[in-house]
Amino acid sequence: MTALVILFFISIWAGIQNALAGGGTFLMLPALMVTGMTALAANITSTIALFPGQLTSSWGGRGHVAGAGGLSFKALVIISLAGGILGAILLLVTPSNLFKALVPWLVLFATGIFAYGSFVPRKADRPPVLGQVGAGVAQFIISIYGGYFGGGIGFLMLAALTAAGLTIRSANATKNVLAGVMNASAVALFVFSPEVHWLQAGIACVGAAIGGVIGGHMVSRVNQKALRAAAVLIGIALTIGLFLRAP
């Protein structure tokens, strides 16, 4: 019961974190593991729990979505669906012990991407470097990773979409919708998995939704760089802890 109460409050924090700066996965994953589930089950359950919040954030920015690199937005949606399904299938067929060994490396990669996207300045006027094929391949690979794990995916897509010619504003709105799309395909498969812990998923979903509402009201009052720095520090601590626990 204590672990579930902790999960609820951490999921509120994760919802606030995602609404303001991203990085809620770094909070949700260890919180779910503390309740007694494996890393694989925690990852699947976390994807389901955070999905409703992604829907609301993507709906809010739907008016600014756009295609990129010569690909229409519809084409990017189809690519994201296909990649998300493939990534989810790969996750479901990954043995729990193998995933446990992979998780520290996945969190390390996600933390690095998150830190780079948070603190390395991006030039808004740089020319596009990804054409139609490059943008499609990049989005497909990112979508596979999103369906499989997903940590740091927002910054991966932001980098790819701006490299394909979108402005930061359009890229941010587009990546929110595409993240929701690829996770929708993953969630559609995960709901049938025996690895889902529905009690924890429900508690985390309610907490994250509350946090998302709170975060929406705090967006103009909070230092986002401080929040992102906190997420990076949590990611580093989680990476170290996972490596110490790895077989």
C-alpha cells in the first residue's frame, strides 16, 4: 500500500514534468518497479499509464502540425503507426531477463538525448538537411524505438523534424501528435499483454492526468530549464542504479 501511495504522488510529478519540460518516464519507470514489477512490466505499464496525457497534449497543439521533408503529415502518421507497432511487437517478444539487461543502456541513451535536447541550443534558421527519404527513414526508426522504450523520444523527433525543415513551433506540435500516434499503436497491443499491472496502471494514469492539469496551469510560472535539469539528474541516478542492479 505504501508503494502504491508513493506511485500516485510520483505519477502526479511525472504528469507535471511531461506537461512542462518532458522526462516523466524517468520518474514513472522506477516508481512502478518499486511496486514489485519487472523492468519489462514497468515499461509496458508506464506506456499505458502515460498515454492519456499524451492525447491531451497532442490535441492542444493539433492546429500547428505539418508534414516535413517533402512528406505529408498523413504519411508521417502512417510511418509512426507502423514503427510503433513493430517496436511494441519487439518489446513483447523480448525475454524479461534480456530487457532487464538492456534497460540501463536504454535509460542512459534516453538521458543523453534528453540532456542534449534540453541544453544544446538549436538554430531556428538552419537549412533542412533531411529530404523525403531521410525524413521517412528517421521517423520510422524513431517510431520503432518509441514503441519499444520511448525515453527521450520527443527530442529525437524534434531533431529529425527540424532537420527536415520544420520550425521549432511546428516541429514541437507535430512531434506531440506523432508520439501519441506511435504510442497508440503500442498501447493497442500492450493492453492484451499479461505483463500489464492494471492496478498500478490505473493509479499512475489518474496521477499523471492530475499532474498534466496542474502542469498546464504552471507552464508560464516555472523555470523549464530547472525542471529539465532535474529530469537529467533523475535519469543519471536511475541509470547508475539500474547498472548496479543489472545481472
